[in-house]
Amino acid sequence: MSKRPLNLDDDQLFALMKFKRVVHDVKKPHHDDYFLVRWLRARNWNVEDAEKMLRDSLKWREKWEVDTKLANGWKAPEQLIKYYPSGLAGHDKDGAPLIVIPFLELDIYGLLHTASKEDMIRHTIQLLEYYLDLAAKSGENKVMGIIDLEGFRLRDFTYKPAAEFAISLIQIYEQNYPEILKKCFIINAPKVFAIAFSIVKNFLNDYTLSKIQIYKADPKKWKPALLEHISADQLPEIYGGTMVDPDGNPRCVSKIKLGGKIPKELYANKEDLLDNNNDYVHATVKKGEKLKLDYICADQGYILSWDFKTDGHDIKFAINRIDEDGNKDNVVPSKRVNCNYDSEVGVIECVAPSTYTVIFDNTYSYLRSKKIQYNIKLVAPAIDLKIETLPENGNNN
């Protein structure tokens, strides 16, 4: 398929000619004008900055053996091949590969305990290089993405190794794959996604942000948006298309891996399956006692999030609020939580000014103290998901 014209003005053509001269010593046969223009656009047509970006990226490719080991048959560990959620659904109406990343059964904690961060990065790079090869053959040289946040859990992002992995991938993308995103639909976004995105957006450039559209869990809004760019026969039925697996599965799991819970016997560290990252505080709530934690919310717009688990028994949990006039409110009623297998995670919007008291209550237990680990944060979100989509090119859709 032939590529679309570049349609450059005189200044841009001059910058491209100069760029070709300064990178001639590292330029590869497949580094055509379309490839070089990506780097110039990523650096606002500043030839010196684009040259540095490209040379740094080529060094990065050499370090990670992208064009040697990864391109010549490196095989990811079996658990990544089986449990890493992603897949190629089809192509958009212009031929760009359509990548789908579902969060429904993502077990990021399990992945990070059964594979190294380096192997996870290698596997991601290898997949992206494969998709880009398909994009080049289609003549589009860009990819389309759907990130389905059904099942998104805040604890997946607040778990420090997971957050570090996610940020590493974003940095790799921004520094080494400029201008490859045609459009990315983030669908089924829960309100707590605002906390995660408020951090992530700091690592994304304006071009990438302009290509992202965020939708809440309202298929009536996001299905028409998907079908505007993707033919129904290239889109799984669950997303409004007509594609199904041979057995009728509308998620097309034969093409798009959902992930899944990774068996504990595969964990590298079998002695301690509790989170051990520095973001969690470890404490003991003695039998017959309570642990109370106060958080002062001075301004509107803040969110209080929690993530906790015990090492083998349930515990009561509640959150109370006192405003500046001394009025009290039980915002999260006290209840016994079975959080010894999976973390208890939640979020509330705060009213300011107020003091919020998080309570771990073990007064009902006369025989056993409870060991807990918790991660509680008072965060000001950077976006408001009441807006159905992020503006593209300055306009709401």
C-alpha cells in the first residue's frame, strides 16, 4: 500500500534535508522520509534536538538488542506469553493495526512476581515492533489502540513495582517511538482512573495526549466512536463489531489475550506473597483495639483512596469525617472485610475542609491481633472524568 504524501512546507522540507545530512552516518535503509519526519515533528522541527533524540534512540535499541536478539527469535517466558493481556484485533479503515489491551483479568502483581521487569519490557518491545512492521506494510506507519479499563483496580497502579513498570513503558514509547499513535480509545474508565492518569499524563507529550480519547463505562458513547474509525468486521462484538471466536466468544480471546490469575506456585518468591513495596505501611492492630489514621483535606477536589489487606484474618474497616464546625459523618460504614486473600480497595471524593479518620477495628476479636498492610493516599486528581472524552486538537468530541 502506498504511503500518503507528507505535504511539508518549505521550512519543513529544508529541515528534513538538513536532518538527512546530520544523521547520514547512522541512517538505515528503512529510514525513509516518513521515518525521519516523525523525529522532527516530535521535536518541533528543531534539527539539533531531533538528531539527539534519534541518536539516543539508536543507542537504546542497541542496548536492548531490538534489531538483533529481539528481532531474531527471542522468546518471552511462558507466563508472559500466556498471561500478558493484549492482542491484534484487526485493522482500522485505513489499514492501521488495531491493538487491544484489556484490563479485565490483568494480574500485574502475578506477572511481576513470575517474570523480571526486563523480560516484561522486552516482550512489550517485541510486540510493538511486530505491530509497527504490520503498520509499515499497510502504508499507514501508525497504530490504533483500544485500552479497555473494565476491571481496572487502583491497587494495580499504586503497587510501586507496577507503577514503575508502567512509567518505564511510557518513557520508552515517548523517547523511541514518536508519532506512531494514530488514535487511542480508553474505554470503561472508572472514576479512580483519574488518580492514575493524573500521574501518567505528566510523561506524555502533547501529540500523544491529543490522540487519546477517554470514555466512561457507557457503550452508547464509545461504540459509535470506535465504529467511526474501525469497520465492524475488524472489531470484536463486545466493542460493537461483528467479530466473534469460532465458539461464539464476543471478546475474541483467540486474538486478544485477557490475561488471568497467575498460579502462586509460579511466583519467584514463594515465602511471602504479601506486597512488600515501600508504599505500604505494615502495622499490627492488637486484639480488642483500633488503629485510627487522620487525613486533613483542606481544599476541594481531593480523593481519598485506600488499599489494604491482612495476613490471614478479617478486620473491620470504616471512615468517619468531621467538618470545620465539628459535625460528624460516617462516610464509609463500619463492616468486617475479608481481605486476607485479595486487597480491599476503594476511593471517595472528599469534602473540604474536613478531617477524615480511617479506622481499622479489631475490638470484636478477644483472642487474635491482626497484621495489616495499608496504602492510603489523599490525592488531587488532574482530570475530571465527568467529561466523556479528552479534547482532540483543542475541541471536545
